[in-house]
Amino acid sequence: MQNELLHELEQRGFINQTSNMAGLNDALNAGKIAAYLGSDPTADSLHVGHLVPVMMMRWLQKYGHRPIMLVGGATGRIGDPSGRDTGRPMMTEEILAKNIAGLKKSYAKFFRFGDGASDAVMVDNYDWMKTYSHLDFLRDFGTDFTVPRMLSMESVKRRLETGMTFLEFNYMTFQAVDFLTLFQKYGCILQTCGADQWGNAIMGIELIRKKLGKEAFVLSTSLITDANGNKIGKSAGNAIWVNEEKTSPYEYYQYFRNMPDDLVERSLKIFTEIPLNEIARLSKLRGAELNEAKRALAFAATEIAHGRAAAEDAAATAAALFSGGAAQNVPTADFAYTGAAPTVLDLVMGAGLFPSKSEARRMITQGGVTIDDVKMADPVAVLDVAPGTSVMVKKGKKTHLKVNII
């Protein structure tokens, strides 16, 4: 009989690939398990692109299992080559510490931590990796990994021609030792991951089998892409961050509120805990009525990440702006007044509304920018603003920004 958790995950579209579905199903039916999900501290917050396996782990906890959330203090010092054409830049100890603290804050938004049987645990793989000398690591694990097997991994093959370093080549061995360590310490039998981590995760269950003669499992999720089919991530410049210092609750809400029509049903299943029968109803809406589904998606996703009060504030702000009224909690930015009155182009670029001047000029001349409800047409038109005042800037139909002149 299919386990209830696996049925939920399958119905919601989480499952991409499993190492042994029948074996995992039997293990879940036999009792409560521990599972882990890891993330390297390459930034000081999770982003929406991370949230598919995070939400899958949240469901695991809701069904009474124990999530182990791993922050890669050790693997972050190496750099994961998966899905990359170049090596990751090395981080200082200060940046690593800041990023680790930020990831822990992000995880705390999605899980209940504590000492109970199903309470989540936070771990840092640096705590055990720092105890190994190079000689110790090679002695303990060097014969458990063969070079042909490591070369067969997609993350390695795609980098061979561009130059993978020996440092990066070791990454999969570290991740495998993580799984072995958590198996031994917490009885963790499952690793969840994004599809791009499949090869690294498989190395872990192979190591557990070699060292202990026991079976462990991997469950991967599909990767989330933006409207253009690009992987969501900070390196792609399209990240929507979980921590409010980087993306405000209003901007987070708006990201989901503006979801393309063809992605609404999938997003409702992945990013919310709305019951499936209600999602089925919402997904049947068409035309203007689909806005009800988008509002439900935005509210539920924001409530999980930021709490009900922040979701209510974001929804009220969005409704007020849509109707042309005044609104609280609108994202703000500062513009430094240098003494000369700024042009429209100066203001929107200084406020960070556009990635390039060419894009800003094009949108201004096409009538896509308004300032205090006045549509701008000339990028070099001079604005009558002064320090201590503020203006409301609208980019397109959906982006609002209060710009403080300082």
C-alpha cells in the first residue's frame, strides 16, 4: 500500500526521482524516519529556487517524520560543481559565518525545531569534517570511491573540458560522508535534494552500503524555473529571497501574485499547504477569475515564509495599489541627491529599478514608467524633487517603489 506521505508528495508533483521507491515506501510504512536536506552557505538566505525540497521536507514533518536541516559549513568551503561551468569563488570566514546564520534563519521559517521525535534538527557538516586531517580522510574513505565512478557523474563530465579543480572533485565525497555521518548519528535513512544533486546524493547511499551494509534512499525534486525557463538562483539574477532583509514580504507576495497562468496550479501544489481539492477548484478558474487563485497562492506562500500578519499586510498593500489608493508597506529605496536636479533616468537607475540604462530608456520611452501617477516619456526630463521628500514610482503594471530623496 502506498504510504500516505508519498501519496501526498506524488499528488503535489514533488517527486522527480527515487533510488528505490518500493524500499522507501516500506520504510515509511514501517514507522517514523529521519531525513535530511542540505544547503551550502553561498548566500545569507534561501531563495524560492531552494524551496521545492524545503517544502517537501516540511510535508515530511507534518506527517510525523524528523527533518534534519544541514548547513554546509564544510562543503561551502569547497564549492559544489553541480550545474556550473566555472568554479565558485572562495568565501572568507566572515562571509561564511554570516551566510550560515542567514540560512539558519531561513530554515526556522519553515520548520518546528526542538527535542521532540518529529522536531527538526539543525546541523553543520563543518562540525565533523573539521576533525579529519587530509591523511585521516584518505585513510578512512579513499578506497570507497573509484575514479571511474566519480568521472561518470554529470557534474564532473560537464566540467572536464573547462577545468574542474581537485578541490571541486572532492565535493561528492564530502557529501557522501555527510549522509553516512547522519545515518550513524541520527538514523537518517533518506536524503532529499534537487534534481541537480542526484549524483552527489547517490554517492552517499553507495558509501552507506559499503561501510555499513545498510540501505538508504534518495528522493529528488524537479528544479523550479522562471517564466523564461531559467533556473531560479542568485547567479541568474532572478532570485526571490526568503529572508525579509533581502526581499520584503510585499515583494515576496507579489512574486507569487504575478505567477504566469500556466504555472499557478503547480505553484499552489508546491509552495502552499492548501488542500488538493481546493487547489483543483482554484485551478479550474479562467480569465479574470484566475486572479482568485493567484491571490490564494500569494497569501498562502507568504504566510508560510513570513507569518499571517505579514501576508495580510502584503495583500492589503497590493489591493490598495491596484485600486490606485494609498498603501502601507510598499518597498522603498533611497536616492542620493547630489545637488543637481535628477533626470527620470537618474532616478530609476539610482533607485535600482533597472539592471541597465538601455532597458530603462526603452521602458520610459514606451510609457512604462510613472512617477507620482504621471506617465514619463522622456528619459532625460528633469524632475522637481528635493531632499527630504519622496515619490512613488511605478514600473509596468505590477512593480511599485517608494523612492526617498536623501
